[in-house]
Amino acid sequence: FNRRREELLSKSPSERSMFMPLESEDLPALLPAFNQLVVADDGSLWLRELAFAEAGDIELFPPKPGAPPVSWNVLSHDGVWLGQVKMPARLRVQAIGAGMVYGVFRDEDNVERVRAYRLLKKQ
């Protein structure tokens, strides 16, 4: 966390007071398994696995450019695991429906752009 904090503050030193350093005893022993949840149009539940480098918050600590894809676990509306989907780490998913995923992607300059991805089923 502190390493990512220093990287971010080197770009915006005026925000130093917003991000106090953390000591190891300040950190929880366990982290949540997921850090984003989206309900698709069909009622399925999409759960984004937590990437350690994000420190739990994709908004405050976006993954670095070129970060490996993150996994999303997909559950049916009644809780049956349907599978896993890999998506770009820097994509903040906003909606899922009609075979598409819609979200906001941050490029290497942290410029946000709307993107749509077609979902393909494994054969």
C-alpha cells in the first residue's frame, strides 16, 4: 500500500494529507476476495477478484498500465457458478447485457474512455 501511495503522491504531492502512511498493524489480516459486483441484465452476478496492487480500491489505486487481466467470477441468479471471465485490469465495468460488457477504461495517461466488449462463449 505504502509503495503505491508514494507512486501516486509523486504525481500529486498536494494530496499527501489525504493519504496517511499505514503501518503493518493498521492493515487487516484478511482482504475481501472481490472488490466490484455487477448484476447483469439477465440477473447473473459478476464478481471482480481483488488484485493485490489495488489495495482494495480501483478508483484510488488503479492498476498500472500493462497490468495483467483480472478475473471475474460469474454466478447465475440462483447462485450457481457459471464460469470465469478475464477482463482488462484498468476497466471499471458499468453494465453487462445482451452479450456485451460496458465500462470505463483508463489508458496509460489515465484518460478515461468508454469501451464495449463482446462476450464470447467457450466452445
